[in-house]
Amino acid sequence: MAAGLVPFSLGSETSGSIVTPASYCGVTALRPTYGLVSRRGAMALSWTLDKLGPFAHTAEDCGLVLQVIAGKDGKDPGSAGKSFYYTPQYARPLKELKVGFAPVDFADRAEAPARAAFAAALGVLKDTGVQLVETKLPPFPYGPVLSAILAAEQASIFEQFITSGKVDELADQGQIAGLKASLELPAKDYLKAQRVRRLIQDAFSRLFAEVDVLVAPGRSGAATKLDQRLDVGGPPAPAGAAPGFQGIIPAGNLAGLPALVLPCGFAENLPVALQIVGVPFAENTLLAIGREFQARTDWHKRRPPGM
């Protein structure tokens, strides 16, 4: 996708694997609502978290692809039984939309070039006519809750792979240790995490009564170098701090929310992105904002200097 060799591709997300690569590679991507796209035929990692969605060069293309791949599938127990029809002519005026953002949380944790790109992106959004509303995420331990659910479900899926010893053939020692440890997770921890997950979903329902969508950086900075370990959870928040908007990635996955990733600049010659998160099955709202953003910018057409 980033090299321009194909018009679109498909990816899966459990805890950030659509949002993160799209952000780092400077491509547009759409993580759909949980259950909108069938996972049948894809390798499972977490039955209650896995989602499939398109990568493309524009929001428009993401909408066209999603219309084809979305729909009911009786052979996927997680299927929502809904179709998706892409509507380029969005009926609701953008000036009626309230867009929530949290600049303080992000500014405290992001790299300076990414901060500047995000601030500029907010300016573009404001020019589209949307109403920017300062807000914050509900205070939950999103990362630990997602990790507990993922660990339990991947242990169930990969139990034979782990117990047979084949897991030791993996190159990443951290992955090996994590998979083995997942077999020891108590059932009570999984059940507690699922109960907190419902509280998270309810809290986001209340938040979306105040705003129509949330915007945040795709990641807190540009891609790491090959010799540096990627921390998919982002940098740690200061002790006692409210969860920064980087928590929106695990939060969105726990709540099954759709997200649109849009390139919005460069940090040290590497792509950075904006993500727009909405209520379940509000993909057309996200795409309408994304189309207008890309009509006013050309970041989705650019390549890093020297490429």
C-alpha cells in the first residue's frame, strides 16, 4: 500500500494492527465496527476483539471497499448481521457535528513534530465546519483489561501450538513468554475484564451523547527504528494522570468502535496520522469527515522525502 503497488488491501485488528501500521506508513485505513465484516477465513487471535478492515489511499476508497466486504455471515459467530452502504453524499451537514479532542493529554505524551501535525490537523477539521469540543476519555485501565481478554482468548486458540512446544520456534522471546503465560491466566481475571469491558462500553455511550466523534493522533509519534522495540501501548502516563488519548486504541477495540486513520503530516520525515473514532456502525460519518479533510489536504498523496 505505502509503495503504491496496489489500490487497497485488507488487514486485521485486535489491539491496534490497523491503526498503527496505517499511521506509520502514511496510508488511509478503516477499522470497522466489531461484527460488521466477517472474520471467516482469517486466522483468529481473539474471538471478541478481532476485526477486518481496508487499507487504501483515500477515505473514499475505504468506503467503497467496506461496502463490498461488510455484511451478515452466519458462519462467523461475531457477525452483527448488518450490511454497509457507502454514501458519498452525507446527509448531515458537517457543521452540526461535534468533534471531541483532548489536546492536553496528547501534548504531554507525544513527540514535538507529531504535536505540531496534530494541531494543524485540528485546524483543518475546524475549517470544515465541525464543532471542536475539548473532552477526555473515561478513566479506565484500558490496556490491562484488553490484555487480560486477549491473553485468555489467544490461549484457547493456540493451546495446542503452545503445549506442543512449537511456540519455541518463534523468534521473539517476549511472544514466547507471553503465550506460555497466557495458559495460566485465571478464569476469574478474564471474567472480571469482560465485566469492566461492559462498563467501558456504557461509558463511551454516555460520552457519545455529548460528541459525535472523537479525534486523536494515530500514534504518539512516527515509527520506531528497526533496532528499537515498538511499544504498541505508547509511552507510560505520569503517575496519577488521567488516561491520555493514546488509550483510545485499546478503548476503541474493547468497545468495538469504528476508526478512520488519515495521514496528517510528517515527523522527522516519517508519516504521522490522525484517527477519527465514532459510535458503532457510524462509518459513513467518519468517512464524510475524512473525505472533507483529504479534500483540503494532500498528505495522503505525499511520500516521505527521498522516496
